[in-house]
Amino acid sequence: MESAFQVDLRGVVDLLSRHLYSSPRVYVRELLQNAVDAITARTGDDPAAPARITLELGDGVLRVHDSGIGLTEQEVHTLLATIGRSSKRDELGFSRHEFLGQFGIGLLSGFLVADEIEVETRSAKGGPTVLWTGMADGRYRVAPAPAERAEPGTTVTLKPRQDASEWVTEQAVRELAALYGSLLPFEVTVAGTPVSGEGPPWLAAHPTPDARRTALMEYGRQSFGFTPFDVVDLSVPEAGLTGVAFILPSPANPTVRSAHRVYLKRMLLAENTEGLLPEWAFFARCVVDAGELRPTASREALYDDDLLEHTRTVLGARLREWLVALAETDPARLRGFLRLHHLGVKALALHDDDMLRLVDRWLEFETSDGPMTLAQFRLRHPHGRYTAGVDEFRQLSSVAGAQGVGLINAGYVYDSEILQRLPRIDPEIRVDRLDPAELATQLGPVDPGTELSVRAFLAAAARALEPLGCEVVLRDFDPASLPALYLTSRAAQHQEELREAREGSDELWADVLGAMEQVVPAARPRLVLNHRNPLVRRVAALPDASLAGTAVEALYGMALLHGHHPLRAADTAALNRSFLGLLDWAVLGKE
């Protein structure tokens, strides 16, 4: 036996209000949408037909009049009384792109603020005026209207519930109608006051380009609350999209998704639509009108399909073209933009060679010679190096600079990846990562006589650091203010990480990690003492080997802290021991 589904209208209304629509205020948008589609249908058959929507308030009710195509009595029974049935689909059930609505549920939004909806309509095809009354409990009735309408069209009447009266005040209705319908191409009035404008501001005629730019900058300020850094025109013919992108005048958080104002066929979809631009373009906010993009059923977001993906790609390319043009026509302004939004440009440079060239030429990086672009850095240091950590750069930059080794700080997001991609734009470019152990070969040795005189000191220092797995070497290098430098190779760091992981693992994994640890023996870390430093020279001249060993432990701990290296338990113990030992020697010396 077959039976038809039954629909609990109260349950459907609850579903719409609590889960589909974000707020009861969308009822104004849905009523405007239905009126717009009715006018579109009528003017499609009769271009000379009037096109107007009037919202009136009085006697505690809201009436929305339109001069659209209207409905016959049969269409009233077929369309208004069937949830999900829409006249805006063709014979095969596909949506007709000239209409805003597609889902046949817009009129139900009236139940978000009222328990009863009246629809008085007269069809342009002929026939009497019909009155349809729908109740929130699922009942409806159809009857001849008390009086014939003078012309085709429809009037929707809502009497708000007490708990929803705030949404049907004159001020609220005027603000909502202006919000959703300000760009509509025909007259929309609320209580006699026009709320529709002259269409999209970016399509308006202006006497000069400067006047147009000034008007758009003001529009951006009114729309988003900031004065834009710049305005970029947008166009995607395949999506029927036109609009503008406003560049933020201050740094943006790349983890926060950009929200854009999107209109569909001149009707506002939402003020905070996501996914219109690529993720890297978080520095722009857009206002666009599209004719072919599809909304979701709630009409508060865009349906993510192939057309939206194509639109996103084209808009990203347009912003990229703007950046390239800015580099060619206004380098000073480009530098100002990069200071604000370098993260977005870096993200784009990871997969776009033109943006990589722009970053190479214009974006400043932190180097051992001060801030400069990568192109400038390579002119000074054809075989420069980079560090992948900020702490490592801070530890080594002064030493590397004093030895003539150019160093780039690539410890910030995307920097290392950008340096690794540079050969894509020029195969001759080579900027390798610095191995800290490699820097030891750049430090000048002490003269043989000096090294012979401090042989006993170096032996005492080696005994003090042997339990810590660190070698001691004496070098003569700048800056003289740095007494000691802790250098460890990446291989040694890797072995240390394996060792720590093995100590914290169970027996099985400890054996596996132990085998990996022994595959390639790594050079031990080095504590490089700077003989050019006065303190090191005094320590090296100490006659007491025990005191010299304690002093070297202190220098070892200081070098670890200076380089922001992680402290093991043995390192912490050595630092504490040296501090207490030196304090003890100082007290004894006073006595």
C-alpha cells in the first residue's frame, strides 16, 4: 500500500527558524525575493509592465505589494500549499537562472514572525483576485478576495506575534529592506521612503577615474568601517560577476577567514560570505554582484561547486595582477602594502613564480647585514646561508656577519620554503641552510704559541664538559664581546632527539630508535671559546684547574641560554653547580 508523506508545518517552521535561517530578520529578504521574481516573470513577458515593490505598515501589520505576474487560483493551490514546490523551475525540475528563489520555501519565512500569512493575488494571465490564507499549524484556505485588484500583482500581509513585534517595526523594516534591496534595479519603498539606490556603485558613471576611486573608497568605508588601502575592480564573466575588492589598511589575521558582501542578481545574499577568495587573499574584502553563482537553501552562503571554484581562481588571479602592476607602476606603494600584508604574498609565492619574483625583488628579510631584499642580499653574498629558526639566527648572526658569512633569518612562516623555491626563477640562485657546525670552520684559530700556553686549561675544560657530551675548542673571532658559542650540527641535533625519544619509549621502540641512532655517528657539539674576549683570556690563565673547569661549565651554560638551546637535566645541573661553585670561590676570596 502506498501513502503520501504528511508534513507537520509547525515542525518545518521550527526547523527553518532554528537551523536553516540565522535570524528572523531574513523574512524581509524572502518577501523581497518573491516580489523580485514575480516582477522578473512579468517584465519578461511584458517589458513595459511596472516594476515596483511597496512595503506599508499600519494597524500593526506589514503589507508587501508588488506589481509582479501574480497567481491564478490553480497556481495558488499548486504552489502556495505545497512546501518545496516552486514556479521558478522548468519542466525538468532544473532551476531557471533568471530567478532568485529556487526552493519553494521562501514564503514560509513569514511564519518566523507571524502565525498567519495572507496572500492576495491577481494573475497577469487573467482571472479573479484570489485570497490565500495560511496558518502556522498547517491549515490554509482559498477564497475570492473581498475586492478586485486594479492591476496584476500580489500583496502579502503579516500580523506579527507579540514575541516577534520588534522585527516588524517601521525602523526595522526600513533598515532590512535597505540592507537587502538597496541595489535592486527598480523602485522599493518603505512607508513612502525609497530604499533602493541607483545600482552597484562600481558600475556608476563618474566624470573622472579619480572621482570614481574617491566614491568607491567612501563606499568601502561605509560598507566595512575602514578606509581601504586600495580598490581593485573584479569581473568574472562566466559567473556574471562584477564588483570590487577593498585592500585592508592594517595587518590581517591569516587564520581568520575573510568575509565578503555578496549580492545575487542585485539582492544581498549575506554580509559575511566566506570562500569567495583564495585563502592567501585574506588581506582583501569584496563586494560583488553575481548572476550565475548558486546560493544554499538558506540563501546565506554560496553553494561550493565548480563555478564557485573557477570564480575563486579568477578573483585570485586578478589580485595577483594588481600586485604585479603595483610593482611596475608604484614601488613605494607596493612596499607599503608588503609591510602590512607580507604573509598573504608569501603564501601566494609558494606556488606562483611571478609572486616569487616579486618577493625576491621587493620584500625585505632580516639578514646579518640588516633588513634587505633577497635580490640585494645575493649581490652582497652570492653564497649566503639561512637559518630555519629565529633563535638560531639571533645566536649566529653577529658571529657570521663578523666572519663575512651572509645569513638570512628564515625562521618566520613561509620563509624557508620561499628560499628553497628561488631556483625556480633562476637556476643559478643558491642559498643553502647553514649548518652551525660549519661555522666553526670560519672562525680564526689562535696562534700556535698561545694554544701551547693554554694546553693545561683546555685539558681541564675538556674534563669538565666530557660528561655533557661536548667538546671544547679555542678560536679567535669577532665580536670580541661574545665569550663563548655553542655549535651543534643538524645531525647531532637529530641524534639528540632520537636519544630523548628512546629514553621515553618502551623496550621495543627503544631498540628501534637505538638502531637508528647508531646508523650515522654525528659530530659532537662544540663549545667554542673566544680568545679575543678578555674574560676568556683571564679564565684560561687561572692556575687552579678546578676553578677553571667550573668557569668553563658556567660559560657552557651561558652559551646554551644565549642560543636558546633546550636544557637537559645534566645541563641544568652543570649550570647550577657552576653558579654555586663560583659563588663559593668568590666568598673564599673575600675571606
